Amino acid sequence: MGWDELAQAVASCRACSLCSSRHNTVFGVGDRQADWLIVGEAPGENEDLQGEPFVGQAGKLLDNMLKALGLDRRRNGVYIANVLKCRPPGNRNPQPEEVAQCEPFLRRQVELLQPRIILAMGRFAVQSLLGTTEPIGKLRGRVHHYLGVPLVVTYHPAYLLRNLPDKAKAWADLCLAREVASAQAG
């Protein structure tokens, strides 16, 4: 399944109850030949309305974080997706069965993209991709792998907006991801 077929499969998906309350699916956005894949958790209200991941205040913070690395979601080099493609009602935490239904879509996005680095942002993204219940704090600072692609763990931008002291830790994670991506290029 190529990009267009995959996007259509997501748009028409009715595999779980989230389809009944969504306005839009949130497939992903960015360069389909990007070196960086940013993976978030699930769409929020703004994402559901706009059909794009990481909009609103958390999206602005993510854009600034990427800009500090010389990256831009609107230009080459970055693709952004979520573990879930539909918004859980009331922005509740994703249910395991919902994550399981969406996992093949994200897996295929990774296979098509073949990024140099995956940056997993937030507990559900991290735990879904790594198949673990370990907290982010214990997984940060080292390189993991998903489908053979190096993966770096960091905090979700929405969390960072509420916990400003952890921004320095997130910057360290971004620097690690940049090092890994550069090493993959060389």
C-alpha cells in the first residue's frame, strides 16, 4: 500500500469506536521523504477539526523546537504523525485496543518513509512504539529502535507547556536525535 492508498484506508477506517466521534482523521503531514519522523500520541480537538497533527500551542512549541534544530514542518526533512489517527472523546487517554487498531497504519508510514530518526513524543507514543510500560524518564537519553530505525524518546510539547523545567531535558533529547540522524547520514 502506497501513501495515497494508506491515507484513504485511514480516512475510511471504522475499526474502533473513535470513528463515530471524529470530525477528521489525522493521517500526518510533511515531507514524505523526510529524514525525521516525529510521532505524537493522539489528535486533540484542534487536530481533529483541522485534520493535522500538532496544531495549537503544543504545535507552536514543536515548531519552535524544530526551528532550533534548523528543521521546519512546512519544508523538507520532517514528517509528523500520531499513534492514533482519530481523537479520543474529551482528549482522554488512548485505549490499548484503539492503539492496536491504528498501529498498522503507523507501521506502514514508517516503512514508506524510511526515516533516519524517529522522535517519539509523549508517553503513549513512546510506550506504543517500544512496546513497554516504562516511564519516559527511564527511557530518555539513549537510542532505541522501531522497525530497525533509531528512535529517541522525549516529552510531549503539551507536557512541556505545563512543566517548563523539563524543556532543558527535551532539548537534550533533540540534540541526541540530531546526532543520531547525522550519524545515519554519514
